[in-house]
Amino acid sequence: MSSELATNINIREPRWDQGTFSGRAKHFFTVTDPRNVLLSNEQLESARKIIQDYRQGVVSPGLTEDELWRAKYIFDSAFHPDTGEKMILIGRMSAQVPMNMTITGCMMTFYKTTPAVVFWQWINQSFNAIVNYTNRSGDAPITVSQLGTAYVSATTGAVATALGLNALTKHVSPLIGRLVPFAAVAAANCINIPLMRQRELKFGIPITDENDNRLGESSKAAQQAITQVVVSRILMAAPGMGEYFLYINTGKFTRFPWMSAPIQVGLVGFCFFFFFALFSSMSVSRLEPELQAKIRETNPGIERVYFNKGL
């Protein structure tokens, strides 16, 4: 007869050692597993109950360690880490790979005509607005006005950049033209994410110690979080949209042109798997002076704080 599962498994941390490449790969492949999009509400709620019970020291009868970890990753894939609310389906981490693969592949394939540029940049920024809202850091609400401003600004910026670059590249090599979607995406990320998360910059995001005890809210942490997200979004797009097109569009597939789009989409999807990291940290000495003083007074042994940087 098997014994009851221990209650001291640290499910707040990844299952695998994040100090190794294989550990990080296993973690991110599990976090972004597209199959989680297909899970029913009953399966999601069951996973939430298992995790919430376990955090309270209650172990479901017959629960195994593998089942616990599976529930943890299902829970993480569908529920916001700060608010606990169920996230919008296409904004979840498990939807990122298929959605970005499809949108990025289409932007790279249908970038030549003005209607196609406008349509796919609009689709991309509509998706980004949902992702940015769904995966925002902290538990403070965001207003409809803030959402609308970010959406309109990012969409306008992306379309204007794409159309402007398209006009400039009409008399240069088609290979240069392939960089237009990447430039537009990079510009839009620099606009969309800070605007969508402007409340965090103004009021700060929750910071905690290594045991997840909340220490306060920090604008400095928000600045680092948003910068990391902007850079990571651009880096996620760079390999698929900036480098691999040089190989795909240099005659290698001229005999089988129908292969170009699927291969571009597949390469982009492969790259997305390796750029998901939800939590970050910073030294106490880099926080606001008043927050530093508060932490050093109440928790003198703490040297680093942790926060959800968002996606």
C-alpha cells in the first residue's frame, strides 16, 4: 500500500533544475505545451483544486508526484500567477506557440501588398494587446482607456512602420524586404507593452522574498520587468523573422516553393519555445530608496527580491 504524498514538494519552483539547458528546455516545453489549450474547464478546475489544496497542506487521495506536477503546469498555463483569474484562452502561455507561429508566418509570407500588410499587422497587434493584458504583472486592474490607447497606438505604429519600410524597399533586394515584418513587430512591441502596462510603471508591481512573502510594490522592478519583456519579444521574433529567411529565400526551396511558409512557421515556433521566463529578480540596492529602507528595517537579511515580470 503506497504512502500519502509528502506535502513539502516546492511547486512554486520549476520541476527541473533551471541551472541546466535540459532542465530549462523541459520546463519551458511543459509551460508552453499547446495541448493545454484543448483542456476542458473541468480539467482546469480540477488542476486548480489540487494545487490550492496542496498549498494548504491537503493532499488529494491517491495523488502521485507526477500527477501533482502535471496539475501544477496545467494550473500555471491557465491561471494568472498574481490575480488567480482564469486567463483569456488565446492569451495563455499554451497558446503562444501556435498563435505566434501562424501570425508570424503569415506576416512573412504576405508582406508585399498594402492590404495584406495592414491586415496582418492589425491581427498581430490585436493578438499582442490580448497577450499583454492577459499576462500583465501584478494584481492591479487596467482601465478600458489604457487598453484602448495601447491597442490603437501599437497598431498604428506597426502599420505605419511596415508601410513606410515597404515603400523604401521597392527598389532594393527582396531579401531586404523580408525584414519589414520584423522591424514593424519590434517597433510595435516598443509601443504596445509600455503603454499596456503604464499603470505598473506609475504605481509599481508586487515584489516578494524567496519564500513568496510580499514586501511591497516597486516601480523600479516594473521598469526592469517591462524592459525584459520588450527585449525578449523582439528576440523571440528575430531568429525566425530575421535570420532564417536568409536561408529559406536564397533559392534553396525554389523547386518546392510551397514549402517556404510551413518551414518559416515551424522555425518561428521552435524559437518561441526557448524565450519564456515568467519570473525575475533584482538586488534590493536597486529599489527605490524608501522601499530599500523599509526592507532593510523589517527584513535585514534580504539581498534580492523577486517579481512576476509578465510575458
